[in-house]
Amino acid sequence: MERTITVVLTNSNDKKVFTSNANTLGELKTEMSNQGINYHNMDFMEGLSHTQMIDDAAILPSNIQYKGKVTNNLVFMLSTTNKHIASGAYDRKECYAKIKELNLQDEVKIQTGKNFTQVSTDALNNIIASHNKPKTVIPTTRKDIYEYIKTNNLSEKIKEVTGKNYTVVSTDKLIEICKNINVDDIPSKKKSTKKEVKKEVKSPYSTKELDEIINSLRK
């Protein structure tokens, strides 16, 4: 059964929409990986049925009543697992102070595409926590940093931050940006002899409906 899946990621204020033939949570996770969606350490809550999904073998909800009609198009809210944010989490004001103290403003923008004042508290806590994890060693020569960028498919991310192609950005700036990018969150570049044309999938639910669905899960 093909249906449309709308995924709302609360840690990055992002939304992903794709068609799916998955029957179980495990199959859905595989499709999410193919879509470049990072669900590591995230809780899965289906918004129309208010079902929390934990077991990969769990069957996805179907034939759900929504506004007087039966639908199989699902909305998943992915939020950081409580056990990963409960200990040592900062409140909003503390997050702002910590972001400035650690000089993470650019890192927040790189990871979320937004100014840190527009990002959820959970997402800020995750970025602050990840700052203390061991970082990948970034090359320091022009030639090696070019290779690192190409290998990890970072050219578009660098362009988002600087507005320029990486080849015209200074070496020092490239090193600084690469240090702040988690390469695990960057979708792998698929090798193909043909140019891929990605068809955009639109959510069957309006922005207002999605806001209502997500807000109902937070009550």
C-alpha cells in the first residue's frame, strides 16, 4: 500500500514528505534513511492516531478517521528521546547563554538553516551536547580540504552558509565550517551516470493542519 508520510522533526524544525510502501516501523526507518532523515535517538509518535511507536516490528497505523474521512496518509512527529535530554538540559535562557559562550551560532545555522533564536530548545540542547563529542579530524591543506568536502558531499551545505561555491571560500573559513558540520547528518551522494530528477512530494495536510496535529501530541 502506497501512502504519503509527513515527518516533522522537532529538533531541527524541519519537515520531510515522501511516499512509502512500508508496513512496519522498521521498514519506515529504512525509507527514512534513504530520504536522508536522521532519526537516531528520536521518539516516533504518529499524529493522527496518537500512537507512540517503539518496536521496529510494529505495524504502522492504517484506516484512520480524520475529519470525517478514512486515511492512510500518516504524520510522524520525531522528537529527541527523553532520556537523552532530561539530564543536564538547559532552559531557553541558559541555551542562549551557552550558545554564545561556546560560539556555536554558526554551527546552529549550519545544522538547522536558522538563527539560534528561531530554533527549538530541544534542538539547541542537542547541539550544545554534541559540541563536547569527539570531532572528526579536519584537513588543513587546500587540496585535502577540497577532497574532504567532495567525499562528504558538503558543497551545498557550505554554499548555504557562505552563499558561495567552496572553491572561492578561504581555506580557514572552510576548515571552520567543516568542523561544525556533522557529516553523519549529510545524505550520501548517490553515484549515477544519469541526472536524477527528484519529484517533490507534497503533504496532503496543510501547514495549519500539521500544526494542529503536532500541537495535539504535545498536550
